[in-house]
Amino acid sequence: MQERKTRRTAKHTFCLAAAAAGLLLGIYPASSQTARPSFDESFRSMRYNAAAGVHYTADDYLQYSPAVLMLGLKAGGYEGRSSWGRMAVSDAFSAAVMTAVVNGVKYSVARPRPDGTSRNSFPSGHTATSFMMAAMLHEEYGWRSPWFSLGGYAVASATGISRIINDRHWTSDVIAGAVIGMASVKLGYFLADLIFKDRYLNGSYSAPSFGLDISRKYYDAGLYFGYRFLLGGSVPIPGQEAEILAGGSTAGAEISVPVANNRRIKGTAGVASKVGANAYTIDNSLSFNTYDFLAGGYWRRPFAKVLEAGTRIMAGYSLPGNREVSRPAGISGGFTVCADCALAVTTGENFKVKAFAAYEAYGFAVQKPFVHSIVVGGSASFFW
């Protein structure tokens, strides 16, 4: 029984690493002769447009919050998956793997930090630590309630976002740190399971099911990252010898609420919503953000146990930021529509990553009725 669990955990670890690596490759655009900012550069511009001069140290402490909760629950007598000894061994393995990988990569790659203070930016150690501890909390208490896991991953996500806001890491550093943190826990618990097998487990513990059940309706909450390509190339700015460049990054949060699940629709249908930010760059090196608020419907269908295909149609409103830049460029608030298709793969209990392609049309440019674009990217979601 335990051998099957450990083999399954090894497979989950591989799936997590492979799917996340594919996500990273998919959202980081190849270099091109067309003038456009890179994925990371565009996100850094977005950060400056939204939070210039903002710096705080809360993420130095926030990263440990999931572990504090896990230890507090354990000390308070609320039993998790493992005994104290087995949990300590599992977490020690996880921390050793995470530390070795993060530091090995950091000082091998020697990537400069965006603020220029050092050359150890990739990957983000704070993010790896926080996602590692969130994954530990998930392993120990996620089987009792998904809210423990959701809370842990929400704190870990806030830590990663804080590292970007504080200008300490590029966005790809944070994504890589999250992947390393979660994968290290899968490997750490796999190694501990090989040693202990069925010993020192809570008698009422039952392993969460892995994969998607077509008969169930799932709620989803997650973060998405992508890169936008304006159809038809750059957008000229009337009266100026400048144009809005043809590409830029986009990111935000998304939530899906199921409404119906039956054989007639061959899947699950429900309500989808998202809020996001988009970075646009003008060829004179100025940049501005827009902020989207969209809602609509979705349809999804699981297959092959671990895969899920889906589509969404949403509409809403887009607001411009950085008015001192966006107003002279002829940018105003306007109606926006979005239609996307996606393929997701489950990489752990209650967790999946998704690759998507979307068509989006914006009515924010005075000089054009609509600005049309294609967005490619990925997301990471918690489902329950």
C-alpha cells in the first residue's frame, strides 16, 4: 500500500517539475527582431508603474507563516498526517533539497538582481522557502481541510509578489522559486515515506485523491502570467512620432465558481472572473499600465484523470494607469472582451498548472475602435 503511495508521489514530483518547466518556457518569449520588452523587463515596468518607490520588509517574516501555523496546530494537539518525528524527518529532507537546489542554482547562474545589489537573483529563495512551507502545511493538514492549503499557498503567493514589488527579484525568479519549493516537499515526503512506510502516521489519515473526477464540481482560485502580442504590430500614437510597442506582460488573479455539472453539457459550467494588470511600452521608453476587471462563463472537462481542457468567454472594463503617460498616448478607459482556451495538468492534490491562449480586444485606444491581441501564458491554481 505504502509502496504504491511512494511511487505515486514520485510521479507527482516529476509531473510538477515537468509541467512547471513547460509553463516557464511557454510564457518567456523568444527574442525577436521586433522591438518589444522581454517578459521580465515588461513586468518590472509594470511594477514601477504601479508601485514606484515602495519597499518593505514584511516578506522577510511572511515567508515563514505557513510553518508557524503548521507547528502551532501540531503543538496545540490538532493532529496532522504524521507524528512529530516523522514530520521532522520529512521536513528536514524537504529543506535540505530546497536549500541545495536554490543555492546551487543561485551561484551557478549568478543572475543580477533587478535592483543591482548582487548577482544571486535566480531563483528567489524567499519564494522557495514560503512555497516549501505552504506545501508542508498542505501535506500535514490539507487532508483535514482544503482551507489550510489554500491559506498557506495564498501567503506564499503574497511573499513571491512582495519580492517583485520590492524590486529584489525578476518575475521568472519567483516562478522558479515556487516550483522548487513545492517540488522539494514532494521529494522530501517521498524519501521519508520510503523510510517509515506506514509507521507513525495518524490513524485517521487518508491520502487525498490525486487527479480530477469528472462527476465533481471544483472551485478554482489562482494566479496567471502571460505575454501579450498586439495583432497588426505596434499601435501608432496620433500627433506623435512614437508608437505603443507590440508586446507586453500581463498578470492577475482568477476565480471560477461551478454552477452545473452533468452529462448533457459533458463537463462543468460556471462563472469565471479575473482582475489583472497589463504593461505597455512606448518606443521612447515610457510605459503605462492598464487594469482589467472581467466576468463571464466557463466550461471545463477533465480527461485522462490528470488533464483538463476548458474555455472561457468574459467581458468587462479596462482602466488606464499612469495618466501622465497614457493620456498623451490617447488611452482611456474602455470595454474589453476575452475568449480563451486552455489545457491544465494536475501536479498534486488540489493543485494544477495551466497553459492558455487568449484573444482579447480592448476599446481603450482613442485612435482605434478596438485594439486586438493574442495572449499566451500560464497559471497556477488551487482547486477544491
